[in-house]
Amino acid sequence: MPPGVRPFSAAVSVGGAALIWLALLGPVITLLTHLSWHAVGSALSYPGALDPLVTSVEAGGVTLAVLVCVCTPLAWMLARGRLPFQRVWEAGVLCSLLLPPLVIGLLLVFMVGPYTAIGGLLGHLNLSATNTFLALVIAEVYESAPYYVVGAQAAFSAVDPRLEQQAELLGDRPRRVFRRVTLPLASPGLAMALAVAWARAMGAFGAVIIVAYHPYGLPLQIYTTLEQTGLPTALPYALVLLVVALPLPLAAYVWSARAQGRRRG
Amino acid sequence: MSGAPVLKADVEVDRRDFTVRAAIAVAPGERLALFGPSGAGKTTLLEVIAGLVLPRSGTVELAGRILTQTSKPRVAVPPWQRRVGLLRQDPGLFPHLSVRANLTYARTASHRSGIGTGPAAGAAGAELTEVADALGIGSLLAAMPARLSGGQQHRAALARLLLAHCDALLLDEPYSGLDAALRRTLTALVVRLVTQRNVPAILVAHELADAQAFATRLAVIDHGQLLQTGPPDRVVLRPASVRVAELTGYLGFAAVPGKPGMVAGIHPDRVLGGAEPDRGLVLTGPVATSRPAGAGWEADILLPGAQPPGSVVTVRLADRPGADGSEVTVTAIDAPLFSADGLALADTSAPRRAAGVHKLAFEGIGEGNGR
């Protein structure tokens, strides 16, 4: 290879990567350049302007709690092949991943709406899964759960089962092995799965607009503002959404990178 | 005595292609090597003893405790209550824990393996230092496993097992990925520690040299069947069948002149150049090919009586043999003899008589060749 070709091709690949990276960041850059800080201040100083933010964070938090409690065991069993007809289970998770959120919303109306068996049951408990906080959480869970399950399954699969065997042979019963070996080893991957699920929950729109138009979360606030008063007034809420949704994934990323670094010593 | 850590296993385990059947007993301080080709069922046997695989039928017993029993009353002690240590080719250190936390893992486990045999909490720290120093990893306790070399990781894994005070040690080709010198050092270390701790130990090996370096007793296993058990030198010099001979390195078989149906196993290392009729079976034939091997030469000889007919007998010689096609005469020292059905003619359970039988046989051969 003639001298000079290598630096040239390296420069080309770095340049290409930078271009792609900038293109991906394009919307964020546009958001920042089109915002006037004055507009942000006035939009957010309305009384009750921050209510959608509170609603979104609360619903997102509850959604994550539900995912961790319900979907983590499922992901672990999928990763360890503990279920009969493994492929059927996996295909089921993929199905819910492939359904467009809007369709999920429509189907949720038929599933948990007021005139269904589940809806009736909820009614007996004085609950409703239509236009309530509960409905918002249900919609967010359905939109984010498959992402969490797939990510968590990959995280658990990456843990060598022989390490778990070794821990058992050293005298730990399975539950303790899970706590002392499986969970710490899977946690960077689990954190990333959780971060993705959080981002999905924060941005959940398609299912939410059908089953939980009220109470407003941030995405719906953006949509209704856009409809009522136009593009520029919606942008501040987009910034809020970004600012609120980003810290958790970032923290998860930094934390999992540090955990990997610690392992390398 | 119920407390003596004797390890007994008499089991049948179904595998996809065949059933593993074996009955073994290992005394305290005894080192048994399970030797056989890859896929013979050796690892399966270890996993049954460790409780990771359940046998179709049979029992496993350790130190008077029944660990597995398929007849009623059924017993299946879970791995965490077995006090059996398993070392595999991958040292299996927990990557998220420091070397120190790895070594003390068992002490903080829900079923402390060291109950009764382990030191009190106060002495535990002293024991940790002692074992780590003895294995040469005393200065690495604060490091993460990823920082350790392969040999150091294996030392740490061994230390972890010792500190767990297991009643039996199972070694599944632990050092087969390492270079020869390191393998020797680590094997010698394990041998010393097994003797010190006086626990039964089983090594699985598919290299005869590894098995010999470790074992006081050798068990040859092939296709799930235990073919022969005995002192390593005896199994190698007096294989019970043609199959055992093949597995232990006999690279050729030749009909014995004047003894129809009788076949001698020729081990390449147990051959002398030239005719020495009073030392063994004298064989003559043309050299098919030869090549340098170590400090000597390896030659394939076409023997008229080779079994199966037309096959070559491989021997190693100190001197370079003649050109291909030239006649060469060698003496196979004290070659084991087999009948047509592939079984050894010597009775392996009665060594003295067996030796007598062989002497007679060889006298006959010697005369035959002398004429």
C-alpha cells in the first residue's frame, strides 16, 4: 500500500462517521437553534404548564417499576431456556414489539375499555382504564415492555451459566446465586434495557392518544399545543421532554461503562 | 467409618447417542484419572457427581452421605449442599468480584461448605492468606480477575475450591488449554494439595500424559463404558483389550508367528532396533515411511502379520531407519497379547499369573524367531 493511503482512508471514515452522527443529531440541533429562551420562559411560566411534565415522570416511574417486577423474571426465564416452546414465547414478545403503538392503543380499548370483561372488573374496584392515570401507565407499559424484555433477555444471556453453576457448587442456593452473581453481571445490560424502556415510556404517544388522552403527558401536550397554537409554542415542551427523558439513559450508560471498566480492573 | 470422605458413584446416565455406565470408588487422598477420547462421557460422570446432571439410575455417595439415589427413597441433594468442588478448563472466577472476594465466596454462601471442617471466623483470614501464599497469588488479592494471567486465574480458582473445604475435588481437564510447563506445575500443585487435604479427587483427561502425571489410578472410559481400571503403568503396559491398547497409544497390532489368532500390541515407545529375541517379539518388514520425531525417528513398517492386514505398525527408533522400502528389524518389548476377540490373553486381575503366561508366550516366540 503506498504511503499516505492509510491516513487518507482513515480521514474519510472519520469524516463519514461524523456526517452520519450529525445527521442523526440533526433534530436535536434544530431544536436548540430554533428555540428562543424567551419563548421557553413564557411557555413554561403559565400556571399548570409543568403539570404534563409531572404526569409523564410519574407515569414513567410507575411503568419502570412494573417492568422491573414483571418482565425481569420473564426475561431471565427466556434467557435460560426455562420455558417449554421457547420460540413461541419469543415470537410473542416480538409480536408486541412489531405492533405499531397506534394499533396497540386501539386494541387496548377493546381489551380493557369500559365495556369489556377486564374493564368491568376494574369498574368494580372503582377503577377505569380509559382517560385515567392507570390508562396512561397501561399504555406506556405496552409500548415499552417488549424493548425491556428483549434487552434484559440479552443481558441475562450474556452471563455464563457455568459461573452460576460454580456459585451453586460453592454453596449458594439459586436465589442467592441470582443476587450475588447473575444480577451483578447482567446489571449493565439491564440498565441499558431499562434506559431504552424509559425513553419509550416518556415518548409514548400512539397508544396513549387513544386510551389516555387525559391526563396529558408531555408528548400529548406537545401535540395539542401544536394543534391549537402552532409549531413555535410546541417547541419548548419538546426541550422539556428531551431534558427529562435524557438523564436516566445517560446515567445508565455512564454507570454500565464504569461497571465494565471496574471488571477490567 | 461414615466421616471418611470416600466418593462412590454407580450410575447410568442417558446421553443423546449412548448411555454412560460406570461404577467408581475413590478413597481419601486417592487420585483417579478418567481417561478416554473426547465425547466418551467423562464430563457427564463428573457432572452427575456434582449434581448438575441427574442419572437415569444409580447412586452417588460421598463421605457416607447419599447425594443421589434413584431407587426409593429417592435422594437428589442439590449442588449447593454437596460440598463437591469442580474445576473446569475455564477457571470460572467471578469477573465482578476481586480475587479476595472470589476466594472467600464460599464462606459467605448460604450453605457454607466448610461447616464442621472449616476454621472459625477468626482463623478464616489467616487461612485465606496461607492458601493464597501457598499458591503464589498472595499479592494479587486486591486485583480483579481480568488482570490475572491464565495460570494465575487457575491458581485462584484452585484456592477458591480449597477455601470452600470441599469433600471431593473434580477436575474437568482444567489445564488442557495451558502450555506444557505451566500444566506440569499446576498438576503437581494439585497432587500435593489433594494429598495434604486427604480428599478424593477425580481428573478427566483426554491426554494420557495428563492422566499419568496426576493419577494413582487410571480408569479408561470409551463410549460411556468403563473399560479398565488400575494403576496407570499397569493399564498402559497390560491393556485389557485391543480398544484400551488403542486408546493408550498402541499404534499397531501384529499377528504372533506360530500362534494363530494371537495378536500383539506394538507401542511405538516400547520398541528396540534390531533383534533381541529374549526381550520380546522380533518383527521384520520393509519401511513404508519414516520421519523425524523428537530426538529420534518414527517409522511406519509394513509387517506381513499386521492386523488388520495391510496396515502399518508405527514405531519410534533412536537411530534413523534405512530408506523407504528397506528391511528393518525391531523388537517389541514385552508386548501385550490379545486373542482374536480383542481381549487381553493375560488375566488382568491376577498380575503374577498373567506375567507367567506372558513369559511362556514370549519364550515360544523367541524360539520361533531363533530358528
